Amino acid sequence: MKKLTKMFITLISLFLLTGSVFSQQDLMLAHLNEISKNKKQEKSGRAKIESMLKKLKFDYIVVDENFVKVPIEIDGNVSMVFLGEFSIFEDDPSSKYIYISVMVEKIPDDYQMNVPILKQLSIINDRFPIGKVYINFDNNLILYTSSIWSDIITDEIFLAELYMSHYSRIALKEIFSKYINE
């Protein structure tokens, strides 16, 4: 576990230049509902995710018919990772993928978006090895998202995606909070 932790911290640091996760759950759910409306959903979209989480002995909470949330806690830092399984083509099981999302930072309602923060977002996305960072302007959230094909996922890949989202949130929060708290 320590090697995996060190690897993620090193990887994120190399690619990035260089909280309260629970207080904004309603906004995160609104964001996820928007995602659900725009994606085709298999009837049992959470089944594979729930099965893997149980197998790996992760606690999780069912959010709705599309998503579960998984608290990832390492060294006192907690990230609430949201997972949902979707399909690009309804009749093609090979088109299923797992969508991963974690809130990095809540942007204050009165915050004036500016060029430096948008430029930083672009630089990070250029250098990020996995996933992307974006701003959901409707809910004033900075989010990290990623996805992985369901048919090729293994326990190791699934764990790596969960931990990558956690460590990415920590690193990104540090970067973006400097802009927001100026």
C-alpha cells in the first residue's frame, strides 16, 4: 500500500507542476444527475461496480439507480468518489464503461472566473496522465473525472482508478484553492 501511495503521489506531482468533500453532496448529486441524463444506462448499471467493491471489501453508499459513492480515506484525507456504469450502445456489452467523478473544490458563488485559473486548468489537462479536470459552472464545482472500459477492468485497474482519483483530488485541491482563496 505504501508503494502504491508513493507511486501516485510521485506520478501526480510529476504531471501537475509542482477539505470539505461532504459539505457539497447536493451539488455533486446534481452534477451526476446531469451526467445520467446524457448517457445511455443499462438496467443494472451499478451491478458490476457493487460486485467489485464488495469483493475488494470497500464500503459504499448507493446514491441512486445510476451511482454509488465510495469514501476513500488515506492518512486522514477523505475523498468521496462517485461511480456509475454506462453504455455507449445499448445492445453492445463491450461498449460499457465505468464513469468516475470526485469533487475537487467548491467555487464560491461570488467568485469571478479569471484567465489564470482557466489557464492552469488547461495546463493540468495537457499533462494529466489519466482523467481530466473541468469546471461545472451550473453547480460551481471543480471536478476530476475518469472512465475505464468495463470489459477490461481488473481488481488492480479498479483499485488504481479509485486511488488515482483520491490522490488527484488532493493535489488539485491544493492547486485550485490558491486561485479561489486569493
